[in-house]
Amino acid sequence: MTLQTLSIPGKELEVLGLQASTRVHYQLSPEELVEQAVISGEGVRNDTGALCIRTGEFTGRSPQDKFIVKDAVTADTVNWNNFNIPIDEKYFHQLKEKMMAYLNQRPAVWVRDAAACADPAYRINIRVINENPWSNLFAYNMFLRPSENELENFKADWHIIQAPGFKADPAVDGTRQHNFAIVSFTHKTILIGGTGYTGEMKKGIFTILNYVLPHEKNVLSMHCSANMGNEGDVAVFFGLSGTGKTTLSADPARKLIGDDEHGWTADGVFNFEGGCYAKTIDLTEEKEPEIFHAIRPGALVENVTFLNGTNTIDFTSKEITENTRVSYPLSYISNAQEPAMGGLPANIFFLTCDAKGVLPPVSKLTPGQAMYQFISGYTAKVAGTEAGVTEPKSTFSACFGAPFLPLHPGQYAEMLGRKMKENKVNVWMINTGWSGGAYGEGSRMKLSYTRAMITAALNGDLNNVHYEAHPVFGMEVPQSCPGVPAEILNPRSTWSDPAAYDVKCTELAKEFIQNFKKYADGVNEEILAAAPKV
Ligand code: ATP
Ligand code: MN
């Protein structure tokens, strides 16, 4: 096993506060990291060779514990809100010092040099310091992997210091509770403690890019997946968690650019990341073959359980969490685009998982409607997971990614609007959620139908079909679509009680209008006119 210490030339770990006596595992291969995790008992290989671990107390992000240091750089630029919570710089220094003292007392730490942004013009170098090998494997899978040559002269632009076992003391450390993620734009460092949920690292870097790229580089950062057809036509898929970005961008007929985070420049789109982070709940080989086959050596599977007496993952089990995940390098998808860049988008999809069963499964938006929907960022989740009927709960998250946006949503929306006009992009709305009634009555749209709708939109098969405007939301609804039964295209006619549909539809329209009030002052007539009519 490679054991390297601080003598790694030019690595400057001392400046972080790592002592010379601390054992550092630098830049280990995935095989070495997996071996270490298995030997220490932190992980187990499943029957296809992937490393399966448990992230501990936290199996998802904790938005209420994510802070941005409020200082001269951020005070007037960050849009302080429920997701951008200010913290005093003194707590950042205090916690960083405590974390380094904690790490110096560990048997070893894992250090990895990585990068973000596939477009070399915007690349940032990231040095990740972890308490355990599997968190370091996550960094290997999800960030860009520098070449030997790049490592020679590697200079970190940003640092992530991540110690799941370190707990803050809220009484003296300025945090809400023992776990935290703190971003300092001045010190270009992200501190993550008290949580082993790996997604905090990836979304931490996403947060900083959502600040740096639009604010300093005139690049639109987006919470979306992206893929590309054989003719080089790029499609991007915006959507909140669980709406289908990862699932729908893995399309055997198109090259995958990325599944979650992208930038849009004057020349095209590029992925921020080097890997995918897919949900595995109810995963089947038949429905999602690309993701299923990515679960192999090197992949990191989180919070799953095995079928009794085997090392076979029980993908149906929610025993630990519903948010079971797997991370793997982009190249594990058979048709990944390398480097992960493409031209200007020809089609934009807004994905929503409308558990109310109101929005059409596929529709076309005018530029005004597109802006209205982008600012609204709607999805409806099922509130509880208990048996019986639970009311779907609407979520409005500006730009389909409010938790990750340090700037005012208007800044992203304005850039998107400009780019859509300049490039004459088609904008579609896809409801991957309920049909035939709300949650409890109807059922989720079949994945094969959603895929057929997207394929039809991309192939131009929806260019010459008959459309009808939705009476309340206004979007144009195609009345036929290859591979999809015509009767499911109009949601109202899929409900056994159309009058109940109208009630639900009015209810949702009112929620949209209520939510939009806070943006109404800052937008033009064209966007305001795209509001639903009640
Ligand atoms: P996150 O931002 O959390 O990564 P995501 O937008 O990438 O979320 P997915 O991971 O693709 O979302 O989750 C969509 C889930 O819904 C998957 O588990 C998928 O199998 C399931 N699903 C069921 N029906 C559909 C459908 N019609 N379209 C898309 N996904 C569907
Ligand atoms: Mn995803």
C-alpha cells in the first residue's frame, strides 16, 4: 500500500495545518482506497465489485447547516436567504483550526488533487482533505481527474476539508448544530464536518461555481444534466432533485455530457464534474441499464442493504434511506462525451415531478413561459412515505436550484433569457410525475413514455403535430407523439373525475401566482403574461 507523507514536494500541506507527523495518503488509486475501506471495515464489496458504505447519521444534504462567510467579498454580492446563511469569519477560522487539530490526531488523512470545469478556460483546481478513504473515492469519482503532468505543477485554487467525525459545538462555534458546511470565498475553502454525506462536497463546489462563473466570468451556471446527439445537437435538462436529470440524460442514443452541473458560455456547455451521482432506489437493469451497469469496481454505493445472506444489493429497500446513491466516473456510462463539453443548446427541458398530476407530460413553452417557469422552479413531492394517501407538497425553487445559488435568482434568469433569445432554443416542459390523478389516485408516468416524448422532441417529431394550449397554464400541448398513447397527453382526460382535475389545477395555479409575487416587480410584461390564468 502506498504510504506517502508530507515530503510530497511542492504540496504545501503544512500551510493547511497538517503536521509533518500526520500520515497522509496522497492521490491513491480507486483500488487502493477500496482495499483500505474494506480492510478497516468501513465498506463491503457487493457482488458486482462496487464499494458499499454507510454515510452515517446523515444520508442527505443538510441545507440549514450550510453557511457562507459574510465578509468584504460576499456582504453585498450574496443573496442572503434561507439557503445562504451568513456566518462570521471568526467561526470559520476557529472551526478550521479545530478540524485540523482533529485530523492531525487521526491515524491518517487522505489527500486528493482534483479539478472542476471540463472547459480548460474555466478550470479550477481543488485539493480535497478527507478523514476516510471512501470520502476520498467520492472525490475521485465526482471531480475531474488531473493527468500526471497536471499533478506535477498542481496549485490548488480551492480546498475542501471534510471530517465526518468532527463535531462542532454550536454554543461556541456559531453553527446551528454539530454538523456544518461552511464556504469562505475569501479563503477559497469549504469546511465540512459532522456529516459523512458525500453530496455535501459536490454541492459545495457547485455553490462556489454558481458564484464565481456568473459573477466573474460571464458564464451561466446551471443545475441541469446535458447530452448531445450524433449531429452535435445539445440538450439540457433542468430540474429539482428527483425529477429525472440523471435518469433521462443517460440515453444510449446520445452522448452524455453530464448529469447535474453545467456552465453555458458563448461557445457551448461544459460539465463541472467528472462523474455522476445517481439514485439507486428501485433501480432495475431493464429500466435504467446504463446506471445499473455502472455499479462495478470503483463505483461507491451509499446506504444500501443486501438481500439476506448475500452481497446482492436490495435496490427496493428504504431501510437506511430512500436517498440511496451511487457515484462513478463519467466514463462508466457507455457513451460519455470526453472531454465533457458540447456546443450551444438546441433544446432545453424543464423537468418537474408533479405529484399533483396537473401538468401535461410534455409541452412546448414560449420564451415568456420559459422564463416564468424557470423563475418559478416548480416540482411537487410526496410529503410522507407512510402508507396511505399523503398530500403532495409543492416546492418552488428558483432556477430549479435555489439551495445552491449564492446570487439573486434574477441574475441567472436574466442570463438564461438572453441566451435563449440569442440561440433560438426550443424549450419544453416534461412532467415526469403523476398521471391519471394525483399521488394516491393516479400513477407515475412510465419512464419509457417520458423517454419517448423527449426523443420525439429532439428528433423534430413534434414539429408538425397538432397542439392545443393548456387552458390554465398556457403551454402548448402536442396531441400526438410517436411511441406514446395519445390519451395520456392531456392530463385532464386521464383523470376519472375531470372536475377533480379542474379543482387541483386551480389550486396549483394559485400556488404559482402566490409564489411569483416576490419576483413580479423585477420582471417584464412578457414574463408576467405567462402566469397561469385562474
Ligand atoms: P438529483 O438532483 O437528486 O440528482 P435527478 O434530477 O438527477 O435528482 P433522478 O436521480 O434521475 O433525478 O431521479 C428520478 C427518479 O425517478 C429515478 O429513481 C427514476 O427511476 C424515477 N422515475 C420514475 N418514473 C420516471 C419518469 N417517468 N421519468 C424520470 N424518472 C422517473
Ligand atoms: Mn441526479
